[in-house]
Amino acid sequence: MIPLDQATVARLESHGERFEILVDPDMAALVRQGQKVEIEDVVAALNVFGNASKATRASDEALTKVFGTTDFEAVARRIIEKGEIHLTSDQRKHMVEEKRRQVITFIARNAVNPQTGHPHPPTRIEMAMEEARVNIDPFKHVEEQVKEVVKALRPLLPIRFEELRLAIKIPPDFAARAFGDIAAASTMEKDEWLKDGSWVCVVRIPAGIQGEFYDLINKLSKGEGQVKILNQVY
């Protein structure tokens, strides 16, 4: 559990009743995004309150009426997922800035300028977001918000999401060590070990990380790896 001085209130009002729990806002955001998080890591106390500031607990009758159970974990998850999480101005500012950074990074890595085929620099994406007056929800999942952000950016930036399909060949001296890193940095469609010990594969990568991925191949193979673009995937 988290310390009380780091917690904020999550509140759900239903059927004329009010229910409050004390939560870590960052961990609560993960729960709302569907990630598997232990409730004990989210809350500061294993109590459901009718009024947290007065330490007044919700009655079993009220819990059963609204949630159909008095089980703390089930009730707490429902409050976090469906209720309001009250943030201080500093908490909200921190969470919004962190989510904004994640959205910008996602767009920069996965989208390109269709006029040039190159990714937009993060600073350009950030400036366009400011010009479009994009609002970031600290509790929404990154991928969900990217759709809304890109829709707002399109009048200002030519932007398209695409992947590249690449054929890669790694010489025998580097193949075994390169396998894991390449698999982790891409989506592998197929691979094969050749009789001479070389390793070949076909992978997909976000178009925005093409340069970064080529640098990885060169590093893993000391410049002896071969990469060929097969096609673009939109």
C-alpha cells in the first residue's frame, strides 16, 4: 500500500450513496487503462469510505445495494474504473505532461510524413499539438488518445501511420547474439537458419524508427548485416 500523504480520493456516487477510497493516481490510471495491477499496490487503506476526509466508512448495506458485494477489491476496482479521481493541480500537471510525452513519442516512432517518407521530429509534433490546442486526458490509454490527437493534427501536419517489411540477413559470427535483440525490436513474421550458420528473417517495424533500427543491425553485425525493404504496410 502507498503512504496516506501520497494518496488522492477516488469517488463514485450511485443510488444516492457516495463511496470513496484513497489511491495513488498514477497506479489508478494503470487500472483504468486495463493493466493488471494488484489493488493493494494502488490504495492507501483497505477501507471504502462514505466520506474519506471524516474517515466515515460506507455501510455493508450500501455496498451490497450498489455493488452486490462487500469484497474490498471488487468494490475498489469498480470505483477506480467508473468513478472520479480527484487530483491536485501538481498531480494533474505531472500526469498530463507524462502522457503528452508518451503520445508524442508514439507518433514520432510510428508515423511518417507521406510527402517525404520520413518521421516528424518530436518537437514538430509537440508544436502542432500546441497550435491545435490538443487536450490530453491523464487517464486514457496512449493508443486511444493518439487517434484523437492525429485527427486534430492532420490539418496542420501531413501524417500517415505505416510499417516497413524488411528482409534481414545476419552473418554466422553474429547471428546467435543478434537474434534476441532483433526479435525484441520488431515484429517477426518468419525466420530461418541457413546451412552456413547465417540467420535470415522477415520483420515489420514502425516506419518512424527505420534509422534507429538500421543502427541496431549495424551494431549487432559490425556493419556486415544486410537489410532490404520489401514493402510498406499502411
